Amino acid sequence: MIQIKTAHEIELMRASGLVTAGALKAVRAAVRPGVTTGELDAIAEDHIRSSGAVPNFLGYHGFTGTICASINDEVVHGIPNPDRTLVEGDNISIDCGAILQGWHSDSAITVSVGTPSAADAALLEVTERSMWAGLAKAVAGGRLTDISHAVEESITAHEHRYGIVDHYGGHGIGTEMHQDPHVLNYGRAGRGPKLVPGLALAIEPMVTVGDPATVELDDGWTVVTKDGSRAAHFEHSVAITPEGPWVLTAEDGGLAGLAPFGVTPRS
């Protein structure tokens, strides 16, 4: 079932979202050659717990990390490892979430280690912009696939033929991390459930430089591209409000990211 929240419950989700935003900010600042994904995981867990929240990834179906740390051709769900060290030229997707007073938040960024190549910089820019294109369509009165179509259209507008990962996508969020509805990153607009105030969604495009086909590794978690091409992943949790989208996991509520699309978030 799709969970519709009250205005007060959305405020509680915003508090959770700010915890996750702070954790990602702290982890981003620590990304450098020589740091391990296990060290990054510890930074995120410390921030979340010191904020009075708990990590929602840790222990989820047996997952052993506070963050998902996915490097280069790893799309999502990479397991943090104290023996895995970042090197110059890596890209790392950092996915993180928190539970505060029973309410979940979920967000992800992809960061280049050191100076990115032109191809890596373009991949990250295309993926992040497509997320914001989708978030800009999270408005009352629309339909769920308005978001999906906006993400797809943003990605396919580029001369390079980027891949849009299938099977994985966004989701509802609230008193559980993953709720209905599933949010595809492609599709025709004007379909699916109506977007109404109180609906909260996690929008998360996953984009590849090459073929979007993926395979899950033997660890039962890490998803990689079949052709070994690099991938990027960005995510924000957003609430639909009468005043517009409220990006719960963005410190500014989405003001800067939505501005290029002519959308003003709830402040």
C-alpha cells in the first residue's frame, strides 16, 4: 500500500533527512586516495548515531554496512570493507540512510577520487541532473511516471548513449525504507498513481557509460555492469506538498537543484 503522511509526519521525515544529508556530507569530505570504504562507513555511522538516529541499512536483510559503497563498475549495494582502499581515479557511489523517531530517509551521491576524467565528470553530471529533473516533477496533481519520464528524457538528451539501469529504481519511503510505489527511471508520462500531498518518494537514477545490463556478485549484494563500464548513482528523498516538492535529504530543501527547472521547493 502507498503510505500518505500528515504534514507533521513529513516534518519528522525532514529531520531524518537532515541527518542523512549530514552523514553524506561528512563522508564526502573524507573521500581521498588511501581511505578505505570501511573507514567511510564508520564516519557515516558515527554521524548518524551522534545525531540520535540509527542507520537503516545496517542489518537490513543481513547487510553489514551503514553505507553502500559501490566503486567504478559497481552500480549499487557495494559492501563496505576495511581492506578496500580508494585510489586516484576511482568513482564511488555512497548510499546512506537513517531512522529518526521511526521515520526513514535515503540518499546517495557519487564522488570522484581526485580529479575526474572528462568522461567521469560527464557521467556524474548527467546522472545528478537526471535526478533533479525527476524531482522537479514531484508535484501534486501529476502522475508517478511523470517523474520516470523526466529522468529518462534528461539522460537520453545527450549525444553519448548512456545506459539506464533496469530492475533497480526509486521507491516510496516513510515508516519503512522501501515502500510502494516502485519508481522506474524511464517510461511514458501520465501514468501510474496520482501524486498527492503527503506522498514521499526516493528518486534514484543509476546510469552507465556503456550497456546498462547488470549482474549481482556472489556476495549476494553488489550489483555490477556486465560489460565492466562505469556507473553513477544519485538519490534524494522528496515529499510532495501543496507548496511544491520538498527535498528532505537536501540541506536547502532542493532550492539550488530545482532552480534550473523553474521549480521552487517548499522552504
